[in-house]
Amino acid sequence: MREKENPFGPNGKCAHRGGVALVYVGQPLDTVKVKMQTFPSIYKGMTNCFLRTLRTDGIARGLYAGTIPAVAANVAENSVLFAAYGGCQKAIAHLLGAQSVKELNSFSNACAGFFAAFFSSLTLCPTELIKCKLQAMKEVEQMQTVTNKSTRPRIGPWNLTRQILKEQGVRGLFTGLSSTIAREMPGYFFFFGGYEATRGLLTMKGQKRDDISWQRTMVAGAVGGTMLWLAIFPADVVKSRIQVQNLKTPALIIFKNIVRQEGIGALYNGLTPTLIRTVPATATLFITVEYTKKLMYNYF
């Protein structure tokens, strides 16, 4: 009997619903994270950054700045990521001689996530570039005022995209691609590895991983998301600074400069709001993906 098609591939149908849910759950704290990463000297901490952003720019233009490209980024990334993840699972299962991807252990699934993240990075980089620039636009304007540089009126995602294309060409939209890949590939090794390992630990005797309760699925998703950010946060700080500040210096040099000039702790600026955001966001992502998958299996 032919195994049913994996809804994670070939087009990642299940993942875009989870991606949209993830953005709206976590966007305010993601904005705080980006601001703290790129301009650590401006804010005293997470609460200070959150309240100042809310007070000066409000909800829509402040905490939810960059939501449109964030939705586009998450839908594109998660659709490609989960589609590629399914394909990489099948490739690894074939190499190992497994009859089904369900026979893969947590390490093999982690490796599938590692390779899948390369493809999702290509779709993520341009949209996340726009998102980060919009989130930190006010701080960039403040820095330009201090250095006596002329400032431009604030613009939205579409005009910002056109501006980058006009000034830098298509290549400008891929600023920070190498640091994005360096962040995503090891990150999703831990993301999928942590998720699958936790699902295995939470599976009762005689039960399959796909049959665990929604509460346990959410716990596994939260663990996977937490492991991802703990592993990749320094690389994310470097990526955010490259994209927001239009830096041309290689990522490794920026990393060394941050450590030398600001200390190792600067590589973890914004970690607290990220972890607070990650628990509900990735739990929501995986519960949405898993239950959409089950609905698609039953429907088809």
C-alpha cells in the first residue's frame, strides 16, 4: 500500500497557517528583540524597550512595525522549510535504507532540518531584511540625526523594497545572506532534533509520536524553538546588525568586533524577549502544522 503523501511537502501546505499564527503571536517581542540587538546602548532592557516603543510609536507603527514582511517571511520560510524538510527526510531515509521517514530517529530528523534550512534561507533573507529595517527605522533615523546625516521620511515595506532595488539592485535584498545561512542551518538542526526528541520522550508505551496529545505537541514545539534560539542567537545578532545598519564587513569580523568592543554579553542582547516569544509562538506553529496535517490526511 502506497504511503500517503507527506503534507509537509512537496509544497508545505500545512506550514503557512502556522507561519501566520506565529507572527501575530510573537511580533511585538520580535520588534523588541531586533531593537535591542542592533541598538543596545539606547535601551536599558526588554521592558524599557517595549514601553518606549509603545509610548512613542504605538502598537501598529511601533510594536507591530514590519508585520507585513514578517508574515511574508514566515509564510515563505515555513512553507519552503517544511516542504524541504519532508524532501530531506525522504532522501536521508533512502540513504539509510529505511522504509519510511517515520523510521528516522531524532538525529536523522535533525540532519534533515539542517539541510532543509539552506533552501528556506534563500526565501527568508529578503523579507527579513525588510522586516528588520522597518522595526529599527526610528533608531536608524536617530543615529543619522546625531551624525548630521539627512533623514528620509518613513516609508512602508513596498516603497522600502523599491528603494533598495533602485539603489543596490537585487543583490541588496540579499544583504546578510551568509549570516542568515550560518544561523538557519545549525538552528534548524536543533529545532527539528529537539522537537522530535521531545515528542519521543513524551510518547507513551505503545503509542506513536503522531498520536500524542495537543498539549504534548505544544511542549515539544516550545522545546524545539527554545533550543533553536539558544544555539543561534549570537549569529542572529550579527545578522540583524548587518541588515539594519547596511554593514559590508564580513560576519565573522563583526562577531569579533562585538565581543572585543561590547563583550560576550552583547551577543545575547534581546534573548529574553525572544525566549518569551518563542514558547507560545513555536508551540502554536507546531500544533497548527500537526493538526492541519492530520486534517489533510483524513480529507485526502
